[in-house]
Amino acid sequence: MKKILISLFLTYLITPASVMAEKLDVLIQEKAVEAYGSILPESGNFDIIFQTAGIQDAVVISAFWMDKNTSQFIANAVTQDGVVRRVSGLAILTVQVPVPVRRLMPNEIVMKEDVQIQRMHYSRVGAYAVTDVKDLIGKQVRRLLTKGRPVMAQSVMNERIIDRGDIVEIRYLDGPLKLTAPGRALGDAYRGQEIKIVNLVGNITVVGVASGEGLVDIIQ
């Protein structure tokens, strides 16, 4: 009796408008996306590997379970003739990641030609990896970057334009007169970063913003 009720229920679900079968891996991908929901990375996709299947197409997935930690899934797939088949396998999440095409040494600037987009298993990427190529191009390398490996955000920084000890030009931008004076940098700075400078004319320490190579702007 139970089998008859299930069969009737499935027959009810599979209406004439929905009897077209779909590739089983496509249906499993859709269920995996639903399982991740809002935490799915923007470029996330799934590689489906079946351990048990026996069918290639199905009309609908009537039940789905997935372990995100191991990528394992189990599903009930309904075939076009209304038969329920149990399938299982791996739904491996992959993402697009910018990776160096060569080894990059500290203090090098990452250029467009130094990077390529590569799809990798999400488990290899890490929470602190740079996933947007725009956040990598033009950055200065802090720690050695290995060819073909994801870049950790802390391994790059905005390009440093002033080094500690540099003699710079201090530009006072407020007031009716735009004054300038020589100064000595008390630290390193990238463009737009605050930095302490010793004004060599008055021998006083001021705080400004690095605006260019050897240039610090003071707005009081």
C-alpha cells in the first residue's frame, strides 16, 4: 500500500509540462547551490562526481542531503518513468581565484601579466585569499608569492611610495598661501596613508598624507 501511495504521489508531481528529463549532474548542482544558500561564493560552481548512479537523466530530485565539510551527497532521483533511484557522490565546490604565473619576490609590483584566473577547490583557497583580481593588480608584494598558489591578503599591500628616512616635500594646502618645506619621513607610507614627517625648517614633527612619490600633503 505504501509503495502504491508513493507511486501515485510521484505521478501527481510529474505533470505533462515537467516530464522532460534533465542531466542528473545538473540537477545535483542545483541542489548543492540551494544547500549552500547565501554563503556560496560569487564565482562558486560544483564538480559532480558520482559514486553510485546507474542513470544519467532524471525528472526531479525528490530528496537531497549534503555534508559541506566532506562534499558528500545522497539524493533520490526520480526517473522519467516514475522510478526513484538512490544516487550518491561528491559535489566539490570550486571558485575562480587569481594566481601568480611566476614567483613574485617581496617589493615587486603585481602587474596584469603576472596573474591568471584559475578555478580551484574551495577548500584550497582559504578564508583570507584574494579572490578578486582587482584587489591584486598594482599591489606591492610583502611576502614571496608562489606560482599557481592563491595569494593571501596579508601577503600584498598598497604600493609604498615613501620609505622611512626619505627626504620629502611637505605641502601645506590650507590657508591663502600654498607653502612647501623639506621634511624627513619617520615611517613608510603608501598612497593615501597618514605619515609622520619632521619639518626640517622648523624641526617640528607633523602628520600628513602621502600623496605621491616624495610628496606629503598637510591639511590643518
